[in-house]
Amino acid sequence: MEQTAKPKRSFKRPFAFPKNCVYRPLRQISNMEKNQKQSSDTPTYFTLNAPPSLIPAKKYSDISGLPAPYADPHTKLRYANAEEYASMQHMPSDIINGYLTVRGYTSAVG
């Protein structure tokens, strides 16, 4: 009787990491980097800078927070629909300046 070796079936053996590899979660890596004293030239997860996005920033209405495809050229407020535009026409300038400062727009309403 001739014995033949059984073919190895990979699905019967669960996946195992190589013994020489050490896998660490991101939290552990970040704690190790904080504790090590490194020079300022060595990049870490916290010092890497991402390039600026190529996608334009989304613009939202200053009044309702909805996506705003329109902007008033006089007050520089963004609005989403005709009702918001009508309500902007009757706003005093100090409220308009308040909306602009919340958004971070620095120019004064003229």
C-alpha cells in the first residue's frame, strides 16, 4: 500500500500573523511617539501635514445652515432660497455683521 501525502488545504488552517511582525493599534503607536523624545525632523502621525484639498469648500446659508448656492453682493450673506433673501432685506446692519463674524468674514458691511 502506497501512502500519498494529503494536500495542504489552506482553508482548514486559520490565518496567523508572521511571528516576526508586531502589530500595534494606532493608540499604542501614538502613545509611544508622545513618550519618545524625537527631533523635529522626524515625522510622526501628529506632525504630518496634508496637502490642501482640491475639492472646493462647501458653502452653507448663514441664516438656515442649508447648502447655499447664492450670495448677496451687498451684504455678502449666503442664502439658500428666496424666503431667506426676502428676510435678509429687512435685517439691520448689526445683525448682518453678527452673521458675518460668526462665519469668519472680516470685511464690514458698507
